[in-house]
Amino acid sequence: MSSLSSTAADRLSPDDARAAFGDQLEFDTPLAPLTSYKTGGPARLFLRVTSAEEIVAAIATARRLEIPFFLVGGGSNLLVSDDGFDGIVIKIDVRGLTVTDDTHIEVGAGEDLMDLVRFAARNSLAGIEFLAGIWGSVGGAIYGNAGAFGCEIGSVVESVTIITPEGTVRTVDPEYCRFGYRDSYLKESKDVIVSARLRLEAGKREALEAKIDEITTTRDAKHPNTGCSAGCFFKNIPDERQPHGKLPAGKLLDEAGAKDLVVGGAKVFDKHANIIVNTGTATSSDIRRLADLMKAKVKATFGIELQEEVQQVGKF
Ligand SMILES: Cc1cc2nc3c(=O)[nH]c(=O)nc-3n(C[C@H](O)[C@H](O)[C@H](O)COP(=O)(O)OP(=O)(O)OC[C@H]3O[C@@H](n4cnc5c(N)ncnc54)[C@H](O)[C@@H]3O)c2cc1C
């Protein structure tokens, strides 16, 4: 029995749902194992899709049946409600990593970002080492223009193949994507990212692999090695006077005294005040309540309203 209220997804019988979405459809699938926080409830319906055609079909069916849908990549930037998601979660699992025209890589949205980084180095292609150690899928990285050390994935994107909300497969350029800080127009347009073509440059394999190892080691030392997180919870604040043009939210949180905050099994990471850690027993509502306390501290101290980088799924 689902504890969720009766909705379009709930009212569909399992047989009708499978007839509509196909035999791979799952019911009441736990989402916690699919997220880096390891919290949250189940998806009423769940479907793993591996091609543009499957995505088009799944979204068209969800729309026709008026079932809300949510896309999941690597789940490393998500906070899923403890009540789960009362619709269909579509896990983007489109694969493929190919070098084309000597210096370009075509990559499926479901590929792991770290696999892409290592693949580029193995093929002596430079320009994305800065992505080493960032969790998640290529699609999720493009959606949120993931980056580190002042560099962002959007800077190497030559084109992105998307599915528009109308169900059309299109290849669009970076101007269309309008990449910004942890942002892209794709958040607004609700397009689904299927694959991307990246423009890299020739490099030396050994040097690239050494750089990737160095970055990964540096990041490992700064990030929690026990407990689960979703990286930085809040976005940094645009400020031209700061290095990389951003005032770190972690600095504000630290100075506002957020580092000692704890709610249930969720706590602020002691080495970085913008990271919330699930110590093992946190619920998503512990994490949400802790995030609210952190926001309130910064608002009271600096008058600044922090904006979430982490995306919420379901009702809070
Ligand atoms: C330890 C740790 C460190 C991190 N460090 C960094 C960092 O340094 N820099 C940084 O930028 N981020 C960092 N993050 C956050 C996270 O890794 C990135 O935001 C990542 O790009 C999210 O990708 P994902 O596939 O996991 O997306 P998900 O968490 O699965 O989804 C995030 C959003 O993207 C959407 N989405 C996913 N795939 C698609 C698709 N194919 N088409 C359309 N929409 C899609 C989802 O609907 C959702 O809204 C870190 C996370 C962790 C756990």
C-alpha cells in the first residue's frame, strides 16, 4: 500500500500503468539509494530510459495521463521529500562516449561525469580536468552548469541534443543553453538533455591523468569522507570584487555561526559550512530544517537570502 494520496499515478492500476509505460515500469521504487544524500521516500512510478526514443515516449505518456514527472541523473544534487514523489521518476541512462574529429567528444547524458573526465584524459584530450571529483551524470552537470575552480562545463559545450517539452529532438548551441553560474536556460525550458558534443584540445595523457589525480586528492581532503552530502547546499553570491566573481556562501555561513548547527541526523560539515552531511540517520526533513536554520542565520547576520543549489523533489 502506498502512503501517498490518491493522484493520477495512484489511480492507474499496475496493469494499465505497465501497458502505458512498458514492462520496465517499476512501482514504489525507493529513491534514497539513487541519491547521494541517501534520504527520501519512494517514487510512485519509476522508469529507466536509455534512448531519446524512450524519453520521448515516457514523457508523452506522462503528459497524456497527466502524471507529474521528474528527471534523475546521478542524484547528487537532489533532496527527495520523505513522502517521496507522487508521479513518475524518469532515470536518464543514455550512454555513449566517442571521440570525433580528433578533439571532440560525444557523450550520452547518463554517463558518469568522472568516467567522461577519465575517458578524455585516456584519449589525450584536455579541457575538463577541473570536473574531476564532481559527482553525478553529464546531463545533470549540463543542466546546472557544474564546475569548480572558476571553470564550468558550459565553456566546453559545442552543442546539446535535447528533447523539447513538445517531444521534438533538437540539437542546440551554447547560445540557446545560456549557461550562467550553476544555471542554464535548460532549467527554465524544461528540455531533457539526451547527449552533448564537447570541444576539447590536444593534451598529454600522463600530464592530464596526474592533474586529475591531484584534483581528486585535493577535493577528497576538503569533502566529507564519512556521511553523505550533495556538495554545496547553497549557491555562492555574485560579487565582482571577489576571486572568481563570487562571495562564497560557506564563508557567510561560517561567519554567521552555522557550523555548529545540527538537526536530527543532519549536521553542517565541520570543514565547510556550506555542506550538509547526513551522518547516517538523517531524514530529508532534518536536512531541510537544518538548511532553513542556516539560511536564517545568514539573513539575520548579513541580510542576504541564500539560494539553494540543491534541487528539491516532491513536497516539503
Ligand atoms: C561530494 C559532492 C561534491 C560536489 N561538488 C560539486 C562541485 O564542485 N561543483 C558542482 O557544480 N557541483 C558539485 N556537486 C553537486 C553535483 O555533483 C552536481 O550538481 C551534478 O552536476 C549533478 O548531476 P546529477 O546527474 O547528479 O544530477 P541530479 O542530482 O540527478 O539532478 C539535478 C537536476 O538536474 C536535472 N537533470 C538531471 N539529468 C538531466 C537531463 N538529462 N536532462 C535534464 N535535466 C536533468 C534533474 O531533474 C535535477 O533537477 C557535488 C556533489 C557531491 C555529492
